[in-house]
Amino acid sequence: MAAREIKSNIYTVGAIDWDRRLFDALIPLPDGTSYNSYLIKGSEKTALIDTVDPTMEDILINHLNQLGVENINYVVAHHAEQDHSGALPKVLEKYPQAKVIATPKCKGMLIDLLTIPEKRFITVDDKETISLGDRALEFIHAPWVHWPETMLTYLREEGLLFSCDLFGSHLATNDLYVTDEGQVYEAAKRYYAEIMMPFRTSIEKHLEKIKDYQIDTIAPSHGPIYDNPSFILNAYRSWVFDEPKNIVVLPYISMHGSTHRMVGYLVEALTQRGVTVKQFDLTATDIGKLAIALVDAATIIIGTPTVLAGPHPIVIYAAFLANALRPKLKFISIIGSYGWGGRAVEQLAGVIPNLKAELLEPVLCKGVPKEDDFKALDSLATTIAEKHKEHNFA
Ligand code: FEO
């Protein structure tokens, strides 16, 4: 696919990774991804915004060759992570006069990660501008999107924000701009949930900081460009600022059916009480789907059998991830079955210290669930419904 012009003398020169299915050896990519890189030909200077994953550096170089780019003055490195900076050494080799523009923190990380010589860098302060002649790049420091060194770049003349990972989506598409808002909403929410949600307080500050900029277009470093920025800005505001919703997320494992019966009973009890439930059998769950559900949920109920004297290891894994993602959850509980004993509740509580949620009375039954266990599940459902109502979670 050739480089394409998105505005006068501004081109996309990055790569679409249709086939990648895993990021960080952890995050599922059901729709692939893209590594967006943009070339800006100013009247006096030329700048490249980010590079691409090193596995696709030849595609970037081909795009630059197609456009006849003989000189690059600046390579803006928003972020040191390899999916955007991994092709920097190749670009700097091809354009020996190019300087890397980065935050001071990013400079240090790029030296550590890619051994780029110190003399190749120009560091910029927050709000600093660098002219390309007929237009200027304004750098907006935005630490913790989702590493500590990140920044964004604003092109005032175009009302164009290059937003680094912020507002991105892991979505391989040859549409330059968002065409299917439903599909992009899901992909961007997945991306937010997995990458940005743990840094929600920083993202809040960045949303406040860019509020006064005239933004007509957002060009993220993954996924399609937003020519209707309010679509993604409003979505982010909702994910970041809104109160949780009247939703219970219920990830569980069942080995011999008892925990499954408890889950089924509780889902029915919550449904009767007007609570939305999102149930995940962890043996078959895309953890991205679980992360998406955690963005809005008020409560998580973890369902686990007792095995090896504790919670099922797959449940521990899911709880550990939920803890790392730091969702807005307000309530938590645990249900499940055990054969003779164990410390499922204590061990699960030990892996979720970041979840500042109120623990509702767990329901653990010995063997198969019996009348008293179902009563306890009814009681748990009533408590959840009442708590959600008290907080006006809609
Ligand atoms: Fe897309 Fe954090 O790199």
C-alpha cells in the first residue's frame, strides 16, 4: 500500500499489521493493528512523526522512497516503545542529518533501548514549538500515555493533533479515517481498557490539557484517523470521568459444575433485580473483552473452585490482570465451591490490593450448592442491587 496524503503535504507513511494477533506477548489483537507514522513536508523543513515496529521498517522506508524524501530534518519520537521507535535506527542511518525530537525522559529511554547516540537528539519542553517554515510543531508533554516519557504533537495551522497511543485502536484497516464508528468504538475501548485505564488519573489531566486546543483531526499512532474528534473525545471522557454503571462483571472457572451452578443462579438473581451482568468463562475468554467490561462495571464477582488449596490458577491470573488495570470498581465479592477447605478468599484478596472496592460477603459452599447457599446468593444479589441504587449507578 502506498503512502497517502491526508492534508496538504502531510502523508501517512506507516504500516498496517493485518496478521499480528498478540501484543507484548499478552494482549490479544483480534483485528490486527497498525503502526502509524506521518510525514510533514514544511516549506523549509521536513519532519517524520514516529516510526514503525522494527518488523515493518522496510514498509516505512519504501513509503519515504515513494515520496522522494531525500532529507528529513526531524524525527519526532512521541514514545520509546518499539512499535513506534523500533525503526528509528534505520531511519537515522538513512537520513544522517536528521535529529530526534523527544522529551528528556524519552531521550534517555531511546539511548537505553536503541543505543541512539546522544548527539542525534533535540529535547523539547512542554508547549515548545519548532518551525517547519509554513507550519510549526507544538509539543505537548503527556507523561503516562502509558509510559512516563510520552508526548503529543499539535499542528496549529491544521488543527491536527498527533496523539501517540492516546485515542489509538488496535485495528488493521486500509480506511484512512474512521468509517465504522461502532467497530472503532469497540477497538478503541479495548485499547483504552488494556493500555490507558491503569493510568486514568494521568489521562484525565491530558484530556483537560488539550481541551482548549482547536482540534479538527486526531491522528493516533494506531488505527484510523479521527476526522470527527468529538467521537473519540466524548468516548474517552465517558470512560475516564463517568461514574461506573449498574453492571456486574462475573469472571469464573468451574471444574465439576458447582461453581457454574452458583454463577447461573446469581446471574438470574441479579437479572431479576435489574442489574446487568457480563459473565466470562475464563477457560474461553478473550481477556480484552474482560478488560472492556471492566471499564464501566461497578462490581466484580469472581467465581472460583478451590484447587491446590486456593483459587484456580486461571482465576488468579484474571484477578491479577484486573488489579493491574485499576478499573473504577466499587464492590467486589467471591463465590465458589470447595471440597474440604482452603484459603481461596484470602489468596484472591492478596492479589487485588489496587482494587479499592468494598468486599461484599463472599459465598463459598462445601460441595454442591444447597438451599442455604442459594439463599446467600439471593442475599448477595439484593445487596449489590441496593448498593448500585444507593450510588445512582444507571
Ligand atoms: Fe503503541 Fe505504547 O506503543
